[in-house]
Amino acid sequence: MDIEALDFHPTKYWQYQPDGRVQCTLCPKLCTLRDGKRGACYVRMAHNGEIVLTSYGRSSGFCIDPIEKKPLNHFLPGTPVLSFGTAGCNLGCKFCQNWDISKSRQMDTLADEASPEQIVNAAKAHHCRSIAFTYNDPVIFLEYATDVAALCQEQDIHAVAVSAGYINPAPREEFYRHISAVNIDLKAFTERFYRKLCAGHLANVLDTLNYLIHETQVWVEITNLIIPEENDDTKEIASMCRWIMDNLGPDVPLHFSAFHPDFKLLDRPRTPIDTLVTARNIAKSEGINHVYLGNVHHPESDATYCSECGELLIERDWYQLGAFRLTAEGNCPHCGTQLPGVYEPDPGDFGARRIPVRIR
């Protein structure tokens, strides 16, 4: 698409440089750009001496998903969520499993146009309890996401983010101001992994997790994609779980997800289910109460149990809910222990469907 055809949306997280360039301060990349050049994320660009967003109001597609697919297992179980993303990403993960969207350098990827008002109205029309910014990292389209999230709050719809947590403190505060729940992709627990496979840094992600838990009311869950021979070492997994326990506490749900060869990391095998089960056992032995497995069929690890008495509280088969035994207050009916999370008296019954939606 020609530059002349793009809509440039103003942004505020940037600063002038003495040499005439402008520096984007949205994320730790701190891209410094001459006029007409794009940042690492691709959708933020230097134009007429400032940084503009080129993807505002445009999406790579809309779809209604089960909330458990984000994955969020302790946030409005069984309810539908209207999901969308844009293009680009501020990390360079060689194993990206949404690479056709997040690594896109074609603005034509953004085939759907929708204003924040249209998106919120579509969520209401389709009886979605929440809207998710997902598929690519929403921090790079912060202005679009925050406008949608603010409208969500006005209309009693929840805004949900799926993010790698790679954002600087000031924009982070603005981004999460109207967000109800987030799944943070903690990709590994070594700086080596982040530098080699993601072109990023671990410390920034850990800082975001600490911020979310200790300075916001956002409901947080964590996903760790386990890649054979890269981040599957049991000592690394144990170290990560101990950090979560020491810094975030035992009640942040942790999802271990199976890798499949994709994008630029095609020389690694799929993650064996035994590796995932071992990781789950490590996490539970370190004291994390709610540990799940993703991208595999393992009903035991799909289910939610009471951390106090072991009672089955929420039964799942993939994204389909079965028995739901929470009280109206969100407690275990057997021992009365409260299940951490956000619940309504009755669970949703959306199931495992995936419904594409066109918004104009």
C-alpha cells in the first residue's frame, strides 16, 4: 500500500533527537527513525517529525472465540470473546506461531476496517462479554486498543489483552488503565533465550508482570511455550516457577503450551506431552496452585481444582466446559475456599466454537 493511502494516527510516546531523528519510547526497543522509516514493530513510523501509528482502525480480522483460548481459565469461564489484531510486532520471535500476522510487512494484511465504536457495538450484538486484543501484540497499536478499551468500560464489556509484556512504564500505565484481564507470554526464563530467539530482554517482561500484580487490578495469567532444546530444561522451569511464587504469588494461573515447528524455527520437534506434564509437576511442587497444559489434549490439566481440598471445580475438554461447581460467590462448595479469578454466578455456554465476523 502506498504511504499516501495510509491514515496516520498521532501518538505521544516519542521524543526528538539532536540529529533530526525521532525516537519512539513506547517499548524497550527505543527505535530511532528518520522521516519515512518504520520501527521494529512496522506499524509505528516517523512522519513529518513525529511518530505516527499506521494501523489505527484497521485489523487483520475479527473472530469470536471461547475465552479459554486466550488462554484465560479464571476469567468469565465459558463466555465468548470478540478477538482481533492488526499487523506487526515489537519482538522478533523466530518461533512465532502467528507469524503471518505478527511478522507481516504488508499493510494489505489489514483487510478489515472498524472504528472503536463499531467493534464495541459488534461485541454487544454478538453477546460477547469481552473484547480481546490478540494475534499480534497489542502494545504496538496502543492508541487503537486504549480507545476500544475505554469504550468497553463504558458499555460493561471487558477488555482483554494477550501480550508479551514488552512495553515501557509510562505507556504501560496508560495501556492497562481500562484492561480487565491479560495473559502474558513469558517466553522463557533466560536472557540468552530472549536475545537469541526473540530479539528482546527478559527483565522488561518480569518488570511488567510485577507491575500488573502489585500496582493494578488486572486479572493476570501466564503462558510459557516450551520449546525442545531451548527452554525445556527442568532447572530453568523450576527457577521460573520459584520467581513466580516469590514475586507474584501462588494464585497466578500458569499455562505450559506445546510448541510446533513454525516460522524460522523448523528444526525443533513438537513438544512431547511428557515434557509438559513434567513442567506442570514442577510448578505444582514449587507451590503454584493452578497449572494448565495447552495445545495438547489432556483433560486432567484442562480442569480447575480447589487449591485447598482438591475438589474438581471447573471441568474442561479443550475449550468446552463440563461440570461447573463454583458457588455464586466463586467459592469451592466443599470447603468454602475462594477460587482466584473473575466469575459470574452462571458460567457461559459458548463452547469450543470459532466464528469469523466481518465488521464494516
